[in-house]
Amino acid sequence: MTWTTLISAEELGVAIDRCVVIDCRHDLLNPQAGSTAWAAGHIPGARFLHQDNDLAGARTGRNGRHPLPNREALAARLRACGLHRGQQLVAYDAQGGMYAARLWWLTRWLGHEAVAVLDGGIDAWQRERLPLSTDVPGPTQGDFAASRDLTRSVSAAEVLATLGSPANVVIDARAPERYRGEVEPMDPVAGHIPGALNRPFSLNLRPDGRFKPGPVLRGEFETLLHGRDPALVIHQCGSGVTACHNLLAMALAGQSEGALYPGSWSEWCADPARPVTRGPNP
């Protein structure tokens, strides 16, 4: 069986020997938190990839806080994790998929379909009383290679070109107070892209950190889009990480996911010529 959106802790417990498992835990305000958590205890065999380095490219100050990595560099990292062509990859975190969804999207961007997020993350794994390990996996090498991407990204120029068009819509995955421009803890400018709708990624989750059922998510996104084509949606957040959570939720809902704007708000607001709006959903 191949998982392409979510995998449960019980399913992973059975299939783990044929999977490559990646620990994506992270804290935007404490970049060492993920590796520290991994060292203290991780799913057996799991390797750690860092959001700021392994899963992002070089920052210029104008391309966002988590620009897309070089495709071949990321493919090489996944090979070094032991990933083979067609092999099941599983990403997990401790934040309801907030960071694991980024690897899910990136892996599909490299053309690999067999990738899933552990539903409920490491907390769900522990609720099933499955073991943790502090062992460091030994060196390995897979044969994974990047191929035609299975998803879509857009540039700031492409987002700018859609502004004011009734056929296109931007969905912002940040918290409501950041979207409204009331606070901005990460970037130098507060507010949102004009016309963007706010769908905080946390709305995709149940209280226990697992995703809501697909039909529920579908209904919620249909209400938000109000008849607009999901295929035309552009997803963004602060730096292109939590926006992937909304992409995953739409895939789980059986909808076309739309595109990711990887630079997101941190890139958008770096250019003072780009328009900014503050206030609630339009």
C-alpha cells in the first residue's frame, strides 16, 4: 500500500520497515529545538532534516525566510536518508503537521508521489504506545532522483498579476492577528496580500492534532472559496511552510490543491513597491 496524504501511527507501526521516516520537528523562534528533540527521542530509524537548512535554500533578504531549496541538493539529502525511487517516505513533527507538510510538498515537487505525513505526529505515535529511540541511524544511500514535479509553485510576480482578478484567490495560512496586521513577530512589515483570504492552518486539525476528515475539510474550503475554482488558489503564509498544510488539507479533501507561493509574506513585504492590506477577510 502507498500513502500519499496521511498515514496513521498504527499504519506506520506496521509498515515502518519499508519506509524512510523523517523527523521535521522545528520551532521558528528556536532553530535548535528540532534537532534537540530528535536527539532526546525519535521514531526508530527516523532521520532529522532541518527546516532552515535542509528544507530551504539560501536566503538573500529579498526571497523570504524559507526559499525553495535547490532541487538536486534536496534530492541528494533524501538519497542520503536512504530513499529509493517509489519508496514510501513519511514525515512527522510535534505540531500537527505544521512542518512535516513542508517536506510532503517538497517531495512531491521533486516528483515523488509516495510521501505522507504522520497524522497527529509523534504524539499520536506515543499514544499508540509505540517505541522511541535515541539511536543514530548509520550511513545509507538510496537511488532517489528528482523527476517531473507533481505540484505547482508561483512567483511574487505571478501573484501580483492575479491581484484584482475574480478568478484567482490567495489563501493565507497565518494566524488571524498576523493576517490582520495587528502583530508581526517574524517579519518587518505587518498585514497581508490584498484580496487574500485567511485560513489559519490550525483550522485543519482536530483537538488531538490529527487532521479533520476529508469531507469536513472539503466543506470548509468550499465555504471559504464561495464557488471559486480550487485549482486557481495560491497558498501562502509567512515563509512558505504552513501554507503547505492547507495544500495537504485540500488534497485530503479530494480537491485540486492549487499552487504554493514559496516566498510568501516574508518575500512579499521585502519589496516596498508591493501593496499591503490590513484588516479582516474581505
